[in-house]
Amino acid sequence: MNNETQKILTTDGIPLEESLKKAEKKNKIKAFLLVAPLLLFLIITYIFPIGEMFFRSVDDSMITKWLPKTFKTMEKWDGKELPEEKVFEAFYQDYKILVEEKEHGKLATQLNYEKNGFKSILKKLARKMKKFEEGNYKEQIMAVHKRWTQVEYWRAIKRRAPAYTYSKYLKGIDMYENEDGKIVQVPEDRRIHKILWMRTLNIALGVTILCFFMAYPIAHLLAILPMKYSNLLMICVLLPFWTSLLVRTASWMILLQQQGIVNDFFVLTGLVTDDNRPEMMYNKTGTFIAMTQILLPFMVLPLYSVMKTISPSLMRAGKSLGASPMIAFFKIYFPLTIPGIGAGCLLVFILAIGYYITPALVGGASGSLISNQIAFHMKSTLDWSFASAMGLMLLTGVLVVYWIYNKLVGIDNIKLG
Amino acid sequence: MALPKYTETHYRIWHYIYLTICAFVFLFLIAPLFVIFPLSFNAEEFLVFSDGMKRLDPDAFSLRWYHDMIYGTKNPWGLAAKNSFIIAIFATLGSVLLGTLAALGLSSRYMPYKGLIMATLISPMIVPLIISGVAIFFFMAKVGLAATHTGIILAHIILGTPFVVITVTATLSGFDHSVTRAAASLGSNPINTFMKITLPLILPGVISGALFAFVTSFDEVVVVLFLAGLDNTTIPIQMWTGLREQLSPTILAVATCLIIMSTLVLVSAEFLRRRSERLRGIKN
């Protein structure tokens, strides 16, 4: 017998192996086609725009486009002494076009980010330039203002030559590239972002820990109570879970205000005097309290779903073998709940670190977080590239936590309600 | 929960301390919601319990803020409610359609790159809303859909689909695929099988995903803040503006209505969850 006849054939005469492979491929395509619409939709409307945020955050081509000749002539300039006449001439020509197109104000703003003092001398230059004579632009420009004779200002222009920059990322961690090209910290009184990052991390961690210590006992109680009682108590967890975030924040604003119920209670019990009511809103305390209550259900639900599966007979067995309830709890029960703890803590942490609404409403100045800063730059200063840079830094942090979550718990194990 | 008779005293004490802690946590969770309810009937303009309310004087209570909510002079709430419902309904339909299809594909054992694709599909739920807001705003501004209903609906479909994908894949995980094969062997075409066999069985998961998508859209404010123009104002936007500018009791009247709505959602979600567990043969 030869090999040909040994192969199992289907009724069509095709080898079975091939036929199965074909069927599998068909099934694969079928499965993929079902996922494709959503995947495509998300990639176009969501994943690409996030990628675009990256380009926006490093893009610096605007100035490159505004001063093409200047940067070309500057290529050979070593930056030690004042540039030659032809750089001045190129700058004059570039700037003249910008003034004619009324774009020179934007250039002033951009260069002022790089070095303070550009705004006024560029304005003055635009005014005086109309009377410039042909030739010897170096002297004419230098005569406009004494800052034009200082080499630092020309170096500042040269620094903006590359079309890409990582300066926005440096700014996000309170660093900048100084005139010598070294990366240094900004002066101490202007280090606002480092404080914000630390505060965000601090509040996210604090809220996670608080949530854990509050959720663990009640999840345990819900898991061991008979169904008819636990269902009733479960409403206390699920009703806030389904209620609008803004409604819950509003209720905290009412409770925590100076004439609010919590303060009334403090006065009534004699903890504080009536004219000495503590400020609990528009600061960090308010953010802490409100965020803990709002995120608590996200800790209770994963804990509960794990605790529900732990058989009570395990604890009984431990106790019957002589373990005290305390030891039985820490040696038997607690280790079994660790998957739930991991899921709950990471979920709460991920949600807390990017929180926006609650800190914006009850946080005030000392309780605002990194997302509030992002929103501020998107809406008020319109520095979208900086907002993108900050957003991506935050996103990187979240993705790292998400990756750990995926490794520990598995993304398929997320449960809702 | 009753303790056995032989329990030692200090464990008995510890047990009661434990129950007290639990009671406080439950109070902490639920009590803030109940502050809103009585204050929305306040006859006065302040957001504190007036002396009359503490004495339960009937004159201290009124429906004026509910009246203001419906017939108020400028009345932004009517338009906001209309927009919110339109946006939420279309966003839910879109999320359910795309999400269910994707979940069906993901549950197939032939699906390639399952982990990577699942992670991508769930990502809008994990990425902080502020970043989603910025990214979606850039996209919508580029294609000219900023400040339109369509733009907001598409944004909410992005945010709502992960919930549908998760709930439907969860339902499908207990799904016995031999029933669809049985249908096929009896001559049913795939579409017929889906409508007659698969869909009725996964329906609880689909509806509970739809509820999540609806609530997400109805409550969403961060992304809408970036996208909405004056004509696209929604209930959360109005609440946000109100809470930032001046806290008026009208907001509390709206909030009370929202709490009632969320209670209804909770009841239906619970009902669906139990029905789904019964159908899949999970017993409590």
C-alpha cells in the first residue's frame, strides 16, 4: 500500500485534514466578521484619535512653517555669538510675511512660551519695520530694542526650529530645557504639576484603601447573610451604583456645606462650636469623602462575588481543628478573598486616578486633580498640545495598572452588578 | 446570623462591633441619597432644613421646585430631557447592535487574537473619561460632528459598547452551542437560528447590557462637556452648570426624579439578572 491511500478522504475525495482546516478557516473568518464592525468603529473614532493626541502633543511644526528662511539660515549658526547678517535678513523677510498675514501675534505668544520678553520686542519690531531700509538688517533690527542684541533671544528662536518637541512632556513634570540645552527643574514656586501628580496619586491610593476597609466587612456580611436579608441590604450598594454621579455629588455638596447636616451634627454633639464650623467642601477632605462613597460599590461587588463562592464549612473545619476565629479568618478566609481584593482595588484605583466631575465640583483649588488640569488647558488656555501630553502621561499610568489587572484577574472576569 | 450559645464574651462583643461597623458603612452608602428627597420639597430657597421642616410644619413643604422644573421661566430642563432621551435611546440601540455582534464573535472558539481584541473593545471603559473626551472631541471636530446630536450619539456608542460586550459575553459563556447545531441539523438557516434560538436565550444579557449603555449615556457629562453646543444640552450638563453656578432647589427636584428613575433601572436589572441565572441553571 502506498501513502496516498492511507490518507482519510472525505466523500468529496479531499483529504480530511485539509477539509477540516478549510472549515476552521471559514469559522475564523465568520467570527472575525462579527467583531469587525465594532472593532473598525472603535479604531476610527477612538483608537486613532488617541494616537493623534500623541502627534498633537509633540507637534511643533507651526513655528517651523512660520519662519522657514530663518531656520534654514540658522542651520550653520553655532549659537555662540550673534548670528550673521543673512539670518537677520531671513528673519526680517519671514516676519514681514507674518505681519502682512496678521499671524505675528501667534508667533509672539509661541516664542514667549520659550522665553519671556519676546512679546513686546516683536510688537515693537512690527511697528518699526515699516520704515526699514533695504540692506544691513542686522543693525536696523538691533536698533529696535536692546534685547535683539542679546544672543539668548536668538538661541530661543533656534530652539524652536525642530518640527517635533518633547517640551510639553517636560512641562508636565515641571522640567524644561534651559538655554544651554540641559533639562532642569522649573523654579520651586512654579512647580504646580508635580504637586498635582502627587495629589492625584495620593487621593487615588487613599480612596482605594478607604474603600477596601469599608467594603470588606459589608461584602462579608452580604455573603454570609441568608438570601432574603442580603438582597435587601444589596439595594444599599446597588442603588448608589445605578444613581447618577451628579446626583450623588450634589447630595455631598448639601451634606458637607458649612450650614450642612454633617456640620450641624458636629455642633449638636459638641464636637465643634457653632462659629467654628470646619470647611469640609471645596478642599481635599470633600474630594476624599465624596469619591470614597461614589466608588465604594465598585469595591463591594467584586469582593462579594468572590466571597459568595467560599464555602462556610472551610471556616468551620478550621475552627473544629482548634483554630481561634481570628486565626481561622487570617489563615483560611482572607487568602481565599485575595482575587476579589485585587479586582476591587485595581478597579477603584483606575477609576479614581482619572476622576474629573467630583473633584471639579467639591474639590476647590486644593482638591483638584490631574484631570481637572487637563480640562482647564482644553477649555481655558486652549493649549491643546499640553493637554494631550498630560492626558497621555495619565493614560500610560492607567494602562500599566490595567495591564497588571489583566495579568492578575483577567479582563474576561470583569463582572457588572 | 445568630451566634451559637457557647460563643465567648469577647467574640460576642467583637461580633456586635462588626455589625455596628457594617451598619455605618451601609448608612454612609445610602444616606446621602435620602437627603435630596426631603430638601426638594423645601418651601424656601435655601438648601438646609428650615425650622419649619424640622417641626414637620406642612407650610414648610411645597412643590414649587417641581413646578419650576416643568414650567420655570427659562426652563432649560425640558429641552435637556428631550435631548438626553433622544441621545440615550439612539446610543443604546447602536451599542447593543455593535456590542452583541462583537460578543457573538468573541465567544466563538475560532476567534483569533481574542485577548487583544477584547482588551481593545473594553478600553473605553478603562481609559479615563477625560482622555476619551479629549480624543473624541478631536475626532468629532475634524469630521465636523462637534455640537451635533450625531456626534454625541456616536461618542456614547463608544462609551456604551464595552458594557454590552461584557454582559453578553458573560451570558454566552454558559451557552450550550449544541442547540444551534441541533437547529442547523434540522435545516434552519443561521439567521433563523439566531432569531429563534440564540437571541431568546441571551436576551437577559442583551437587555442588561442595554440598561448599562442607557444609564451610561444618560448620566455621561465629561465627554458631552467637550462636544455639546447650546442646542445639545442634556440633563447632566444642566445639572453640572447648576451645581457649579448656584445650587438651586430645582436641581434637587430633578435629582429626585433621577433617583426614582435609577430605582426603576435597578429593579429591572435585578429582575433580569435573576431570570438569566434561572435560564442558565445557576441556583442560589
